[in-house]
Amino acid sequence: MRSRLRMTALGFGLILTLPAGVTVAAEADIQLFGKPVGTENAYACYIRKYSKAHLASHPDQNVRDMMVLVDSHMDEEGAGRQYILGMTVNFRYLKQTFSTYGGCSAGSDGKQALHCGIDCYGGTIGVRIKDEKSILIDIPYGARVAEDYFEEERSDLPQGAKFGSDDKLFRLDRTDLSSCLPLANSDEAKAALAAH
């Protein structure tokens, strides 16, 4: 798209330059979603399930598996592309799944694709691109999770329902969108994920 705009501008004797932040964000979107997204709604699903051997060699890691859905759309009022991050985690000694959600802004420093704030001051999560199939999730100070995010928040989560001292950085791999159906927070998102 950028090269087509540049060629058109040069054909008319104009010089067209895009702001650096726009260029970085557009390139990160292509890597994050696996394709150019234009003005369409876009979704990306990433998962990691840790083996018993991995967990045995990382005794301070409390996360057993993690799933992340990035749900993105263009704002109808012209505020640009919007991002929502949904995450589920299973902790080492607990059977139930915990979740968290937050709004994100596109990174403009070339290091992080997204900077996400968990709702109601629940911490921050960073998303970095590792390669064309993987992302890195940064949770430097932990993040608040809930057993059922769509019900009233509970303060009496079971012991062990928190990020451990070795739960700061995670590599997750892209997977089929339908795998992230549990994280869809609208009928439109559910239909889009189910179609893939």
C-alpha cells in the first residue's frame, strides 16, 4: 500500500511521506495479524501450553498455559485503529481458567506492537513481535485476573491465582482464530472467529 501511494505521488511530481509512527504501526499490524488489515476488523489468536518438563525446569513459573486474542477495528469517529486484548491463563495448581481484558494503543517505538492497560488499573501488558508466527507477551508487574471476567469482580480468588516471579515474559504462537472463541466479547467477534 505504501509503495503504491509513493509511486502515485512520484508520478505527479509530489513527495509523500507518512509519519514514522503510522509506518511502524502499519508494519506491526501486518506482523501481528499475519496480513494487511486496511480498514477491516482484524483478529489474531496466540496460544502456549507449557510441558511438564518446561514447568519442572522453571519452578517459579506459575502459568501453565496462556491464550491471547487481539481484537481490532477502526473507530467510527475517526480515532484510528482500536485494539482490545483478551487473555486467559491457567495456573499451575488450579483447574479453573482465569481471564483479563484491556484496551491497547499501537506502539510507535518499533519495539512493542501494543501497549495494553488492564481494565480498572489492573496492570499493563506489552505485546512484541518475535517473528511471523510468534509474539512475546510482557507482564512485568503482574496483571489482575478474574474467574469470570464478565461478572462482578471478586476479591477472594483462590490462593495461587496470580503471576509468579518467573511469569514476566511469554512466547505465544499464532493459531487458528476459532481456538480463541472463549475470549470473544461480542456476537460479531464470535461469528468472525467461528468462520475461520
